[in-house]
Amino acid sequence: MNREGLIAALAAIVGDDGVHYRPSELVAYSVDGTFQQALPDLVVSPTSTGQVAAVVRVAAEAGIPIVPRGAGTSLAGGTIPVGGGLVVNLARMNRILEIDRANGVAVVEAGVVTAELQRAVEGEGLFYPPDPASLNQSTIGGNVATNAGGPRCLKYGVTRDYVLGLTVVLADGRVLRLGGKLIKNKTGYPLAQLFVGSEGTLGIITEVVLKLLPRPRHRATALAVFPRLDDAARAVNAILGAGILPVALELMDNLTINVVEDYLRAGLPREAEALLILEQDGNHPGAVRADVEQMAAICGELGASAVQVAADEAGRERLWQARRAVSPALGRRGRNKLGEDIVVPRAAIPEMVRRIRQIGREYGFEIPVFGHAGDGNLHPNIIFDLRRPGELERVERAAAAIFRAALELGGTLTGEHGIGTLKREFLTEALGPDAVEVMRRLKGALDPKGLFNPHKMFPEADGAEGFLRRLPLLGTAEAPG
Amino acid sequence: MTAGADLRLLREEYDNLSACIRCGLCLSVCPTYQVSFKEEEGPRGRIAMLKALVEGHLGLTPDLVEHELNCLVCEACTAICPAGFRMEPAQVAFRAALPDGVPRAVRFGLEYFLGDLGRLRRLVRLMALGQRAGLAALAAQLDLFGLRRLGRFLPDLPASFIVPRGQVWRPAAGPVRYRVALLTGCVMSTVFAEVTRATVRVLTANGCEVVAAAGQGCCGALHLHSGLLGSARRLIENNVRAFDPDGFDAIVVNSAGCGTALKTYDHFVPGSRAAAIARKTRDITEFLDEIGLVPPPGEVPVVATYQEPCHLAHAQRITAAPRRLLRAIPGLRLVELAESALCCGSAGIYNLTRPAFADALMARKVRQVLATGAQVVVTANPGCYLQLLAGLRAAAGDGRPAVEVRFLVELLDRAYQGAARPVLTEAGR
């Protein structure tokens, strides 16, 4: 089928308004949250599972790769149409189909924005906890496909823990309905879970059944300043060892503190090696408060130079201000950044941060580190400038050194962003060849022609050398026509 | 395709365009994205397209022009951007590069009527006559200019205008606290002359001596957003001559869009005088909030909701002051409007040039306004006022708005005049 024929076939499914094919439109879908850029051949915006299935059948027949896309906020390159293909924009499938109070579940289409779902269920006294930083723009479908996390996941778990059921369109256009409104379900393989975190490589998620919790009525927050990073790490362990499971234990290292202070000018302690933000929630204000005060006391005993406890919601917002400013502060810091997402056993956090600092010095980059201290998920951000000659090669070396340090300490490559294109060449190092081979067999069984999201997740080169330079970089995409 | 287009200004925006980190947060607030869910109708896509244009990867194709001109320049993306990207200068530079970015009739209207307020006054007087003679006649008359849509947006026109000749209005009693210059503007001195009179009364009730500096004209905001940089510069230079920043404590503006323009005059005209004007410019709501509002004595017993003008909320980042002023009006109950900071689709002359998006946004806004149960929807910008009026008129079906539309300063004026005047017209009750 030629391009015109394909456009007509897709328009017959989704209507003229749902096919994007003109040069500028292809450019609009060529980017995501990374520094890559590749043009799709076509983009289609379906509005129902049936339309997605029909689109997949057309693409499969034509042998065109399919790249599913929610809001295109991937931090690993998962939605970049490397080598072209058909981008399936699911943003129009954004209906909350049902909030079922009696069963404590929500049924949503894949394109529902996470924050909108949260607002809707909170209005009913319910709670959907996963809170990726992108929650105001990213979609549930994308969150499921990357198994997104967030600060609250320490206590409440990641997206996976809320997925009870999925509707998935397979590579041959069949529609698979998996699981349902059931908290317990041990009938067959847990197939719905197979698609969680699959990054669009196994099928297109079109609908999701999500578990909801009762909304906690109270929350309280504290902020602790640590002159020494090791003390902050000891405090985290002491808190979790004291029988408290907080909502969040967020860490900012010294460089992050300084980057934020340069931006915010809020009087943050530039000398401190670490800031910890501690939060608890629950239904009984006394119990919530007691937990936060106990956490504050532990911090004080273990070397915090200052501890603040927020007395009200406004105070709470003030304490979170520094953490929320990390993204804008980094955004303004340099031209490009590579936001990594490693995980280490939480006791290894100080050692990991020290190694990152050493790597930064060695390769000449600022690498602020922040993240979720309670679960060992850290975000070292390499700040760089693509325009400088030889820059990307140095970024590669620094990033590889960070990955290897994490693996050495018993950690892994990514906690919540996914592998995408950015980390695929390290997959074998992280998992071992046998696990990668099992993954390949699963992929082959579900998508024998390899149409779903090619060039993602699986290693393509013999080694990691040149793993960023081989990617299609921002500002180099040539439009047709 | 790129031939004939002068991309020099856009090239100067390359660093601004490169600030985008593609996080997509802007999608959550972009009105055209929120009604289309198309990346090419969102800020991140528009930035990628403009960047590709500058890099030479894209030509100035009709599709690119369409998607860029669909931008309302509401600045919601600029206000939320974590990386400091600014949409307005990028769009102004892009539009300036288009040989025919504005329909000829619109360009004529902007340059002929707003370039010379005497002509504008004659036009509005003609329209007022037409309005009294019946709307059908008016519509026919307007069609002469190819602007049939305009008829939907016309409010009741005043019998007399404000012609700035250096008039001075003084407080009726008490000392003069501040001496301010008032931008009388183009539509604000003609179509909305009564609102500007109310502005003067509110300022004098707050101890201000108000001067309508002679020689001032249109602020040039509409010309800037249409990429008519030459005419915009002439208007800006004229106002820089007319306002002596050293002679006043503030230059007060009662139209959010014009205030935004004045606050950026120094970007378009060099020199310390333009910069001083930019520094001294205050929106009327910002100014009254800053100086401490004299508590109004009269009651205005209405349920009101507030629609934020984009150029107040996003461009000038003024969101708290208007609400504080409304709450200071005795008897007025303020109910929040869902999506109050989402553009209503007016966006200057956008509702005339890009009707599809403008109408979709208007319909969405009308639904939200009606859902509040408010009797009055308050705003602070002529474009928003006209768009809300047109939408609410259409919603009522009988030509009378389903909910009364008012400028914030009109309600303040009522409150200073006491209960002598009826608060609502028949339809608003």
C-alpha cells in the first residue's frame, strides 16, 4: 500500500481529522521528554479500542511499525518513532468510563491524564496514589506502559500495584481483555501484569481497570537539613526501622540544593550535604502528627542541623517548594540534560551519591542527584550542551559509569522511567543474557513481525560504546516534502 | 515556500525555542490542545515546528502556518513552563515573517481604524447608528468590510466617546494620593467609553488624580500579535511620546491586553523613556490592590464569578488582586469558575480570524459559566468581555445574555455609587 492509500485507509477508520500526515504535523510528534527526535511516517488519533484494533490491522498488513503514544512525556525515548512508522496518538481516548465506588475501582481509557483521574476519584472520597512528576500531563496508558512511580510509591506502591485489568490490542488486531474489577485473581498467567512496563513493545493498552483506595483525610510534612549525607541515609534507615512507613522520603543532594537555590533564592542551606522531605498521611490527625514528629526527632538525633514540621497545608506547600522547584531549576540550568533513574538498595544511597559525585568530577559535568530515598530510586541528572563538540561521547561515558556503579552496588538501571532507547544497550549487563533471551521469546510470541515499538528496550549493538551517538538527536530530523 | 518570508526575527528566537525541554507540562493548560488533543495544536509541537523551520528542516508550508496561527498567544504555556520558554515573542517573530499572515480586511481594519482614532470614532458612531436602526441592517453594513462575524460580538454602543486631550479628573474630596495617567486606548475609549468613565470614577474615589494624556492612541497589542511590527512600532512610538513617565506615579490601564503591551514597550522601542513607561504601567486591578482599596460603601448584592483574562493571569501573572477586589465589594459573593484561566477564545481578533477553535473554546467557557450559577461573570479585558457576551447571548437564544457580563471596574464603580443604581439589568436577575 502506498502512502496515499494508507492515509485513506486510516481516515476511513478514524475520520479525516484523526490522521496527521502533513510535514509540520510529523515534526510535532517527533519529540518526547528526551533529547531525541525522529519523524514518524504518519500519525493517527483513534477514539476507541475498536478503532485502535482496525488501525493495527491496517498497519500490520502494510508492514509498518507502530509506536503507541500517550502524552509523549517519556524520559527514556519510548515514544520516539525511531526509523519512522505509524505513531498511534491515544490522547483522544481520554474518557473516565466509570468510578465504581462499590467495588473501589476506576475504569479509564488509556489517554486519561493521571492528575485528572486523581481529581475525579478524590471528589468521590477515593484515592489513586501513583504520582509521577509528570502527572499533570502524562496519561494512565503511558504510566502503565512504563510502570510509573513517584514519591508516594514508598508507602503505596507503583502503578503495577493498581492495575487490576487491561484491554490490549495485539499485533494481529485482536482485542484482549485481561483481569477485571477483582482484587484477587489467580486464573492463568497474570497476563495483564505482563503488559505493565512493556513500553509499547507487546501491544497497545487501550483501557485500564485501576484499584482505588480510600482517600486519607490528613497529612503532615517535615523537612530536615543534614550537614552530612551519611547521616541523612542513617536517618532514613532508622525511620523505616522504627516501624514507620511514611508516604514519602525525598532526598536532595548538595548540588541539587544549590541548583534549586540559584533558581529559587529561598534561603536554602547551600552547605548542607542533604535535604530530606518526610511526609505521612492517614485518617487520624494525631497519629499522622505523631509519626511526623517521631521522624523529625530521629533526624534531629542522627545529625540534622535543622528540622521543620509544617503545621498546616500552607506550611506543607512551603516545605515542598524546594523539591517541586528541582525540575524548573534543572530546566533552566543548561541546554540539555540526561535524567537517569537508577535504583540501589537504600542502604547503598550514600555510596552511590559519592560515586556519582566522583563521576561528575571525572567527566566535567554537574550531576545533581535527587530522588526517593526510601526506596533507593535516585535521579542523577547529567547537565550538558549538545552543541559542544565531543560532548555526547563524554555524556555516554559518564552515564555508563553511573549505570555500572548502580549495578555493582546491587541496583538496576531504571526504577520508573523505563529502558526505551536510552538504556537498551545496558539491558544485558543488568539482566544477564538468559533473561534477555526469555524477553525476546515473549516478544516474538506476541509480536512475531516485530511491529510494536521497534528499537526500544532490546539491545541492538555489540556493546555500549556510542549508545547515545547512534540515536536520532534533536534538531537533526529532516521533514519530507 | 520559504521564499518571500523574512525569518531573521525568528532566528533571533532560536535560543528561546531551544529552552523547551519537551516535558509537555504546557499541554495541560493549552486551550487549543485541550479541545483537540493534537500535538500540532499544542505549545510543544508548535515550538518543535518553529525550531525545524529555523533549522531548515521544514518549509513555511500551509499546514505549519495554520497550526502556528491557531495559537491564541494566551501565554498559558509561558506561565507554566518550567524551562522559561516564552511563546509571545516567538509568535510575534513568526507572524512578522509571514507575507500575508493576517486576512487583508483585518489588516486594513487594524491599520486604518486603530492607526487613527478619529477614523475609529467615526466607524463606531456609524455602528451605533446601525445598532439603533436594527441588527440586520448592522450586519449588512459590517459585511462591507468582510467581517460579518463582528456583529455577534457587539455590545450596546455608547452615545459619546472619550477623546484624550489632557483632561484631568480630581478626587471629589480629600487629598490627592496619587497622580496617574490613564491609557484611554482604542475600543476602551469608544465601544467601552462607559467602562473607562467608570474607571476614572473608581480611581478618583481612591484619591487619584487622573490624566488622559493628549496625543495617546491605540497601544499596538493587536498589531503585534498579528505580526504587523511596523504599524505596532508607530503606535508604540506615538504613545511613548504621549506619556511622560516622570509626570505620573503610574500609568493605569483598564484592558489586560493593552497593559501587557505597555509593559513590554521597551522590547520594541529603544530608550529609557519606553522602559520607564513599561515599569510604571499597572493594570487597574493591580494598581488598586497595590495602593490599598478605599472600602466601597455601597452594596452590590450579586453572585459573581471571575473569568481571568489571559493577559492578566498568564502574561502579567495577576490572579489574586482581582479576587481580593471583588471580595472587598459589600454584598458580592464570589464563586470560582472552573477553568477560569483557560482562554475563552477571544484572544484579540482571534475569534474573527480562527473561528473554529474560538467557537469551541467559547462554548466550553459558556458551559462553565452557566455551571457556577452566578448572575454576573466578571472580566477585565475587552476581548474577553465581547466573547463572553456573544457566547452567553447565543446560549440564551433571545439575544439577551443568560448571565450578565461586566468589567471588574464596573462593579467597583457601582459599589462606590451606593445602592442608588440598579445592579443588574432585567435579564441578569
